Amino acid sequence: MMRTLAFVLGGVGAAGLAAVLAISGTPTQAQQQAKATADSTTAPAIVDTGSLKGPRQPIFFRHDIHAGQLKMQCQYCHYSVAVSTEPGIPSMQTCMGCHLVVSGSDSSAKTEIKKVRDAWNAKQPVEWVRVHFLARHAHFPHQRHIKALGPSACTTCHGDVARMPQVFKVNNVNNMGFCVTCHLERNVSRDCSVCHY
Ligand code: HEC
Ligand code: HEC
Ligand code: HEC
Ligand code: HEC
Ligand code: HEC
């Protein structure tokens, strides 16, 4: 297991990895990190970020690398998606569980990972730009949907995030038709008060 991960991390020795696993603490996190194994589909090297869809983020964090190539589960970072209205955005501590050791294999990755470390050292949380959001008067509980549609349902609403170098909107979720169409198909309540209060 460790040897596979060491291969993925390229250059990080087994001692470094033992450190990563030790820092991470809880067994679930260690398990998750052990899952970060190589995939045959390697995320592409990207030189021109200007042409990517979606809002530019303060750090070029790539889902196609973390969720795609490294196969990290969505819930490793969006930790409350199955239990709360809000899916949760990972803290810097989650990132540093790996990035204390993983510094990047090419110059672009090194530059971006340095930003993660600098933010951590300065105790400055990263201000990610929000991609999906609803108007104040509408209410969306993630946990109800994950329970009913399953943990892999993210793609239904968000598209194939695991293949996105930068997250963009596949569906306009802030649209009553988008919600009601599926509620109608699945025979879920369409009472106004379910979504508006
Ligand atoms: C290593 C941590 C990590 C993993 C694993 C991860 N994400 Fe994320 N996700 C983030 C961070 C950080 C952001 C905010 C920055 C951004 O938008 O890229 C984010 C943003 C998002 C957003 C956009 C949120 C918004 O503002 O609307 C979606 C949707 C999302 N993730 C879905 C997923 C899905 C689906 C998976 C699994 C296939 C996944 N994420 C796996 C860390 C992660
Ligand atoms: C399970 C370990 C792990 C966790 C947790 C993790 N990363 Fe990474 N990350 C990696 C690996 C491995 C690479 C690939 C490094 C390389 O070979 O260049 C990487 C690459 C990166 C890169 C450079 C490539 C890119 O994505 O643009 C950035 C920036 C980055 N991570 C930011 C983050 C942030 C921010 C978080 C927390 C939200 C995070 N990482 C969480 C393991 C992790
Ligand atoms: C039925 C549609 C649907 C499904 C399924 C769904 N989402 Fe969402 N997601 C939304 C909507 C709608 C919003 C905007 C919510 C808001 O503004 O209150 C959102 C927002 C988000 C955000 C941004 C939250 C923030 O605080 O910035 C993340 C991250 C996210 N979703 C991740 C996920 C993940 C991971 C999954 C799968 C485990 C998932 N979503 C499944 C509809 C969905
Ligand atoms: C892909 C299908 C799908 C989409 C799209 C969808 N929903 Fe749902 N929604 C469901 C299902 C299935 C349930 C039933 C969950 C259960 O039985 O607990 C549900 C339940 C709900 C509930 C709880 C209902 C109750 O009886 O308490 C709310 C609130 C809700 N959805 C809001 C929304 C909003 C707002 C949107 C659009 C942003 C949306 N949904 C989009 C499938 C969907
Ligand atoms: C399944 C969730 C859901 C249900 C059920 C629902 N809505 Fe909505 N509604 C939304 C969402 C999401 C929006 C998008 C937010 C926006 O456009 O401002 C919205 C928008 C609206 C708007 C603003 C539209 C606009 O163009 O500004 C009104 C008015 C509205 N809904 C009334 C209702 C009424 C009346 C009912 C009951 C017959 C109802 N809604 C049922 C989710 C829902």
C-alpha cells in the first residue's frame, strides 16, 4: 500500500509517507490516504489555465488530480455532505495532512502547493470562490439527497467533477425547474414550503 502511494508521490520516501500517515491521526483519514493510488488515466499537464471553464480560484486546486488520478473520495474533503445541509469545505489542516510532505513534481504544482503552505503558515484560510449557490429564499439539504440518491449522486447535479481541473457549473442549480423536474419524476414533495421558508 505504502509503496504504491510512494510511487504516486514520486520522490517522497517511505519515511515521509509514514510521517503523512502519522500526522493524519484518525484511522479513517489514514485509510483514505492509503486509497490515494495511481490511476491509468493521468490528469493532463496544464500550461494555459486561462482557457479553463469556471471561476479562477486563489489556488489552482485540481479535482482531476485529487478526486480523479488519486481517487480520493469526495467525502474525504466534503466531510458533511451525507449528514448536513452543507457539504463542508475542507480546512487547511486536511490539505496539510499531505502537503507538509508532498511539495509537487513539476514547477506549476510546486508554485501552487507553496501557496497552500504559505496560507497555512500565515494561518490564513483560503477564500475559495463559490461556484454553485441558491438564492436566500430557497433551501437545499445535501444529506437528504445523498441518502436518497446515493453517495455517487454528485455528478447528477455537479457533473463529472473528478475530471475537472477547475470546477465549473454543468447545471444551473439556482433554478426552480431544475429541482421540481426531478421531484416530479421521483414523486418527491413539491410543496412550496419544502424549499422556501
Ligand atoms: C482533497 C480535497 C477534495 C476532494 C477529494 C474533493 N473536493 Fe471538491 N472541493 C475541494 C475544495 C478545496 C473546493 C473549493 C475550491 C474549488 O472550487 O476548487 C471544492 C469545491 C467543490 C465544488 C464546487 C463548490 C461550489 O462552490 O459550488 C464541488 C461541486 C465539488 N468540490 C465536488 C466534489 C466532488 C463531486 C468530489 C468527488 C468526486 C470532490 N469535490 C472531491 C476539495 C476537494
Ligand atoms: C491524500 C493526500 C492529499 C491531500 C489530502 C491533498 N492533496 Fe493536494 N496533492 C496531493 C498529491 C499526491 C499531489 C500531486 C503532486 C505532484 O505530483 O505534483 C497534489 C497536488 C496538489 C496541487 C498541485 C496540483 C494541482 O492540484 O494544481 C495543489 C495546488 C494541491 N495539491 C492543493 C491541495 C489542497 C488545497 C488540498 C486541501 C483542500 C489538498 N491539496 C489536499 C495529495 C494530497
Ligand atoms: C440534487 C442536486 C445535488 C446533488 C446530488 C449534490 N449537490 Fe452539491 N450542491 C447542490 C446545490 C443546489 C448547491 C448550492 C446550495 C446552496 O447554495 O445552498 C450545492 C453546493 C455544493 C457545494 C458548495 C458548498 C459550499 O459551501 O461552498 C459543494 C462543495 C457540493 N455541493 C458538493 C457536493 C458533493 C460532494 C456531492 C455528492 C456527495 C453533492 N454536492 C451532491 C446540489 C447538489
Ligand atoms: C436528481 C433529483 C433531484 C434534484 C435535481 C433535486 N432533488 Fe430534492 N429531493 C430529491 C429526492 C429523491 C428527495 C427525497 C429525499 C427523501 O426521501 O428524504 C428530495 C428531497 C428534497 C427535500 C426534502 C423534502 C422533504 O420532504 O423534506 C428538499 C427541501 C429538496 N429536495 C430540495 C431541493 C432543491 C431546492 C433542489 C434544487 C436546487 C432539489 N431538491 C433538486 C431529488 C432531487
Ligand atoms: C424542490 C424545491 C422547490 C419547490 C418545491 C418550490 N420551489 Fe420555488 N424555487 C426553487 C428554487 C431553487 C428557486 C430558484 C431561486 C430563484 O430563482 O430565485 C425558486 C424560485 C422561486 C421563485 C422566484 C422565481 C423568480 O424567477 O425569481 C418563486 C416566486 C417561487 N420559487 C415560488 C414557488 C412556489 C409558489 C412554489 C409552490 C408551488 C415553489 N416555489 C416550490 C425551489 C423550489
